[in-house]
Amino acid sequence: MDPVKSYKEVDTDKAWAKVLYRLEEDGLLPEQGAVVRVSLVPRRLAVAATILVLFAIGSLSYFIIPGIWSPKMLTLQTGSDNSTYVQTLNDGSIVYLGDNSVLKYPAIFKSDQRKISLSGEAFFDIAPDSASPFIIETENAIVEVLGTAFNIRSGDDDFEVIVEEGSVRVSLRSLPDLSAEVGRWEMIYGSDSSLEKLPVVDRTYLSWRMNRMQFRDERLGNIISVISKNYDVNIGFYDDEIAERRLNVTFDDNNISTIIEVIAIGLGLDYEILPDSRIMFDDRN
């Protein structure tokens, strides 16, 4: 048997009918006369993942605020639908934005500093750049990134930082001289007048970001980067042009096999699982 597996045939007419049925059943179709295009996903995948091209399911706001830190200040605001909105910033850093949260960031970072603000909860996987510090401002604290991956929960009166990889330095906005460095699997709890560093007891907590990942008009290359990191898989493209295609998709408690199938069907791609376990996407012939 050939060790390379190929997946090519999809009954698109049947899949289309089932997706429309599912959307109508859930009350998700727009009013009559509106234009909507939905990728062709079989019913067994539509339950787990929804791909919409001209409208996205979920409460997410995305708008531009002029002239705060840069000429184009972007704001992402999520609702309470239990989705994690995944955004890749222009430096390659990845942000997983939780429920009822607001992220403000420039479309293009300055060369000497990368500064954003957060209200709510987010997990950050920061691209290293020693010449350009990454700084996150919250209501009560300023977090300077010294490492890579960490979680911030920011409320009106308190905040919490959990570090998964690397380290961060946390200082209070009201008392800038009061600061602490937080390392791998450490957490810090603070208010407007105190900081307390503790070991992380429940390391499974940070998996919240993978439960329901939502991408909106995102490059496939960025989506694959996120999937590869979270699922520890090696995914690539036979044609680099494929990585530039854009996709709206929500992955709801999916395994890697379902995620790969959804992407392939949604963008009309084939994929192969090679003997070394790499997964390669290609245009459908």
C-alpha cells in the first residue's frame, strides 16, 4: 500500500445542501436578499466547524481608531459566545482573545517598540525581537515581554499573569517602582497597590484558547502557523501562493484530522499525509 495518503473527492452539491440546511435550522441565514457564500462542508464537519466568507458567526467587532499610538489603531472586541478570536499581528505575534475582551493595537508596529492594550483576557505568543520591546498595557499594570508565551486576565480592580514559556516583567501603573519578573509556570496576581507571585498549580487552564478558535479573513499561512504550534504538527504547501488565501473559520473542539479536512474543503484544496507525518496542501486538480 502506498504510504502517502491522498484526499481528493468531495460531493460538493450534497455538502452545500447540508450546510444550508444546518444554517437555516440554527437560524443563522441572513434576511432574504442578502448575499452570502458558504464553503462546502459536509454535515458531520459543519457541526464542528463553520466557514463563512461574507459574514462571520459570533460576536466580534473589528474597527479602526485614528491616531493613538500610530496613524491606524485597530480594535478587536469580543462578545460572550465562548469563542477565542485568534489574531496574528504584523510582527508575527499571535493573540488569542477571550470572551468580553478588547484588544487595541497598531496595524504596523513602530520599529523601536511594540505596544498594545488589553481589557479582559488574552493569551499571547510573542515573536522575539530584541530591538523592539513588546509592551502590553492593562487597566492596572504594564507587562513587558521578556519571553514568548503567557496569559493575561485584566479586570477593573485586579489582574493576573500566567507564564507558559519565557518570562515577563510586570509593574503597576499606580506604583511604577513596584515590579516583578515572572518566569515559566509562574503567575502573578495584582491590584492597584500590590503584587503576589505564586507557582502555577493548574497547567491545563491555558488550554481555554484552543476550545473554540475563530479566525476572520485570516491568511491561511497564519492559520496553519497557529494550528501547527497548538497541535504539534508539521503542515506545509506545495505552492506558496496557497498560504496567501484568506479564510473565515471557527474550529469548535476539533481534532487535527477534522481541522485539516475543513480547511481543504473550504478552500478547494487537496492534502497529503507524507511518510514523515508532514501534512501538505495542494490545489485540487
